[in-house]
Amino acid sequence: MNYIRHLTGFYEKIGHENRLNPSHISLYHALFQFWNANRFRNPISISRNEMMTLSKISAKATYHKCIKELHDWGYIQYFPSFNPLKGSLVHLFSFDSNNERFNKQSAGEQLNSFDQTINQSGAEQAIVPYINNSNNSNIEKNKINNHILQSNKSENKYEERQLVINEDSTIPPNYLMVKQFFISNNCTEQHAKRFFNHYQSLGWLMGGRTRIINWQPLAENWISKLNENIFKENFQKNKSPFNNKENYEPANKNYRDPL
């Protein structure tokens, strides 16, 4: 079966047809895709929801109207199951004029052969379409791939975080790292040395028990308290002398003297 010649024959047929609209053509292409996935074996079992999704038909009434009209106009043979748990059956006719196997049979003969197949298979007809199995398999594969991808992303993020911790927050930290951190926060090297010596003497433990994981938040608190103390000291130094009565009230001043 050559699907290119089949589609060419299909378009030659609909070129003389005025009854078809885009919904008919879209639905036929969806059926053809199922037929192609089923290796052009007839009949195929279809699901309405899958067909509507593939053909982009949103209304159930439009779907049923189109598939019945394709049946009535000789493009397919449609056998609805009327059972939501069992797929409907569709037989597609070949429009490949160069296919010798199909040319030996007319549409009627193909349909008779199809009816015999239905009668012989009966209840043994596959309930789930071939394409459904393929879709389910692809869905499962996509889920697995997405799970692996998310796991890889999580591992990469964890490795990046660990790299940052190892580079910037190693316990105990390198003195040069502490020095650079303090200088970048407008502090002197002396302040950095005091901070480093203080926690180095404690073994980088909080309360003598809990190991410090990240030294940078401690350094930020240290700098914050340092700035607060500097502000208080500057405030005391720059305090107005008029706040102290001894500074502006001479002990022996005589207020009766004119200014």
C-alpha cells in the first residue's frame, strides 16, 4: 500500500465532490493516520475521543455527522459499537490506482471481504485500537522520560548548590574568603580578622555543640552589629553640648549684668 498514491487518489475523488467540507477531510485524514499505524489492515478499531482530538473536531454532533456521511458517500465503512468500552470499527477503501492487490477487488468486494472478517472474528475483534496501544506506550515513555529529566534537573540543582556551598561557605572557611567578604561589605581587614579568630577559637560550633553550616549569615550579623555599635559611638561623640547643663551654665554667671 502506497499512502502517497492513496492520498493522491483520495484528492482526485474529492475534486469532483461538492458535499465535503473541511471537517470531513480532517476526519478522513485522522482515520487514515490510524489505518497507516495499523499497517493498512482492515478493519481498524477507533475511539471517538481520539478521533475528535486528532481531527480537531470539538463537537460530538459534528463528528457523528461527518463519519456517517463519509460512510454514506462511499469513503469508509463505519460500524459503531454503541459501547463506550469497545471501539467502533472502520473499514477504509483503497484509492491507490496502482495497487494491484486492491485493484483486483472493487469497493463492494472489499466490503464483502470485510464483512466476512467481521463475522469470523465476532467478539474476538480487538476492543482497543492499535493506535491506542501506541499512544499509551508513548505516554508511558514520555512520563518516564519526564521523570528522568526532572530527576536530572534536581540533581544538577543540588550539585550547583553544593558547589556554591563548597566554594563560598566551606566550614571552616579560608581567611582570604572571610577577608574578601568583609571588605566587600565596607568593613576593614581588622574586623574580618576578629570575626575569623572568634569562630576559629570556637571550632566553628554554635553553643559548643551545633556545627555551623554556613558562615556568611553569621558574618552578616556580625557586620550588622558592628555597624550598629559604630553608629552609637558616633552619636555619643557628636552629641550636642547643650544637652549637658554643666557645659553652658557657668557656675558664677550674674544674670543682672546687661548683655
